[in-house]
Amino acid sequence: MMDSKITIDKPPGGKTGPVNWVISNLLNPWWNAILSVIIFVMCFFAVHSFYGWAVKSAVFASTPESCEGIDGACWSFVADSIWLFLVGLYPAEERWRPILFFFLLLLLVLTSYSCRNILKIRSLVVLNIAGALVCGFLLYGNEWIGLPVVPTSKWGGLLLTLVLSIVGIAFAFPFGIILALGRRSPNMPAVHILCVGFIEFIRGVPLISILFLASILVPLFLPDGVDVDILIRAQIGIILFQAGYLAEVVRGGFQALPTGQEEAAKSLGLSYWQTVILITLPQALKIALPSITNQFIIVTKDTTLVSIVGLFDLLGIAELSIRNPKWLGTTFEAYIAVGLMYWILCFSISHVSLKLEEYLKTDRT
């Protein structure tokens, strides 16, 4: 009987490396190669033209007269208007206050980002509330603490955008959770109907109409002699609008949970609120985290609509600054600078969300 040897062939080796990736993905088949070359040429000429306008032929840190008749960008306008972009019409002698606000805000974000222990969340919430109160007194001022009052009509630029977005997120998020829980409570018909009606009304109208209602109709319902600051009215409108959308996002997270979670909690004797706080709500927020992040980014960008009620956020200040007679023709520079600031804000929110998703993964080994 002859001995037979079984030979096992090795699987064909895959071609790796950047060159092989380009060949297999961009140059194969032939029509894909032609399309790739056309796109590459278009991108090359676009980048080359933008570089020539933004860098090669641009003027940096110069006078308005030196920008007349040039073929490139006039970045001197951005340098001259940087304080206007950052703090709006905030008094020059009090600009140290919004600068301190930016540093305190960054410190609070870094402190919250570095918190990895669930037991420290309560202390972190107290710290953020205290920090918000300090920032409010710092920006608005109070004669009792020796800070002159700066009315909100002087606030603008990046400062106003951050205030509207941060306060809107901070209040809309818990309000949205309450609305989501109310909509999922059919055993309380009155609460269920109110929550459903509020959410559907908010989702059926644009934010611009909510801002108009908050700025025009609210004073009509107030007693004579009582007035509410226009910033507070706009802020309330943003909070109510975003809470309606966040409620549906959170409800989607609840809907994605298997029913066995609530049944297991009931079998352990947990009450309704214990089940929500300890079992279902953390899992629902984890599932809905990408959608919640997307809504936070939308809040940041929706602040541009407050210009219709007389507030000048970052985009409103840019549109106001390009009307300056000595900087005529700097529209592109203004919008590029503002777009870069918005991109930094939105990218930072997205990056923190990705890190949080990675930390909350329970299937990691």
C-alpha cells in the first residue's frame, strides 16, 4: 500500500501596499482609470488656483489700501476684525472677561472629558453648574461684584454662538429626555398627549418661526413694564425646538432596546424610575449617541438664524463686517474664516463623541 501525502496549498497572498491599492481601486478597469485621472486633474487645478489666491498672491497684516487691486486674498481684513469675530461689540476695556470665559469653558470641557469614573458624575454635574453660573456673572457683570454690566446687545461673534449652543444643549438635553419618557407613558394619557402634541408641533414648524414667536409674541403676554431680554427669548426658542428633536432621538434609543431589559428589571423588584435611571436610559443614550451628537452639531449651526431677531452671532458678525467701507470686497475671506471656525467647533464635538463611543463599548476585549 503506497503512502499518500496530503499537501495543503497556501492561500494566494493578497497584494498590499499603497501602490497595489491605487492600481486595484483607482486604475482598474480602464474606465475607472480615466475617471480617476480626470478627477485628479480637476482637483490639482482647483488646489493650485486656491493656493495662488489664498497664499501666493495674498496680503497679510497690512493696511486696507494695500489690498486694492490685488489678485489674491486680503487676510489683513481678518486680522483687523478678529476681535469682532470673537466677541462682537463687547467693550474693548472688558474683553478680558470673554477671554477668561473661553479658558474656563475649555477647562470645564477637559475636566468632563477626562472623567472616567461613573461615581464622579454627580460631582462633575455640580462643577459644571457652578462653572456656568460663574461664566454668566462674568459675561453679563454685576455691580455688587465690581463688574460693569455689559448688555447682551453687545455680545456677538463666537462668544454669542458658544453661549447659545452650550446653553441650548444643556437645557434641551434633559428636557428632551423628559419628553421621550412622557411619550412612552401610555398609562398616563394626559402626559402622553401633551408630550406627543409638543413634539409633533415642534417638528412641524421651522426654527425661524419659533424664533419669531419668541421675539414678537412673548412680550404681548407679559404685564406692562415687564420685558425679557431678546437673547433669553431666542435662547428659549432654541431650547424648545431642539428638545422636540432630541426627544425623538432618545425615544429611538429606547425603541432599540430589547423588551427583556425591562422585564428583567421588574423581576428584580426595581421600580419604574430605578429601571429607567439604572437600566434602560443609559443603554438608550449609548445607542442614540451618534444621533445625539448630530443634533448637538445642528444646534451649533442653527444659531446662525438668530440674526433675524437682531442678534449677531459668528455668521451675522461676518456679514456685518464686510459692509465696512474700508474693507469692501472681502466677502470670501470673511466666509472662509467663519467656515473654519464652525468646522473646528463641529469637528471637536464629533471627535469627543467618537472617543466617548469608543470608551462606552462593552464588546471590547
